Amino acid sequence: MNTFIIYRKSDGEPVLQEGLPSNFTIETYDTSYSLNRIVDHCGGVKGDYGLLWVKDENIINKTYTHEFTIQDGKIVFGVEKVVDDSPKKPTPEERIKALEEERLYLQLALAESIEKQEIDKINNQLALAELVETLTIKGVL
């Protein structure tokens, strides 16, 4: 698998790392879309950013686990990235949002249930009216 890294030339800071889709080669993949996204998001002009292709799987894997910069077109690795996999408690705002979404879901479910009950009630009334009409015509009532 090939990966490319777009970095700021001024300080070597990587701003984007993307793996190449399996149906592309380095020669056939157009990185201009990614570069345009970086310019739109980070500012500057295309000339402010460099592109580095990485083919070595071990180096690619290390870019995900270590801090790194690009110097003279080569990757310089730093310390290992701190990975915090501990579950995070939701903030009060996130909890409120989740509760509001749940409330809206329950309101929708309740409205659908009431609508179904109303339809059933109308159908029962129509059936009862038909029965009374039939019994009246036959002289039972």
C-alpha cells in the first residue's frame, strides 16, 4: 500500500496523510484534489505545501504511532504518540443533546401509536355501523 503525506514546507508539519486506493498507482493517482482541500482548509497557496510518497509499509505504520516532521523530503520521527483509548464521559451538553434526541424519538413513536389507535377506532365504528345497518335491514333491531 502506498501513502502520501502533504506537509507545510515552512516547518515540515504534516497536514494530511492518505492511503492510496488499491485500484490506483502512484502514476495514475491525482493528488490535486487533496492539495486543494488543504489549501482551502489551512490557507496559503499550493506552493506552501509539499508532497511525499511513502511506499515502505513499516514507515507508513510508524507514521500512525509516532510524531513526525518532513525535513529535506525525508520523514524524521519523534516521540511516540499518546493514545488515550479510555472511554470518555459525555459532557453535559452531549448528554442533553442525546436526551433531546431520545425525547423526539419517543414523541414520534407516541404520535404514530395514537394515529394507529385512531385509525383502528374509526374502523371499529364503521364495522359497528355496518352491523347495526345490516341488523336493522333484516328486522332484527
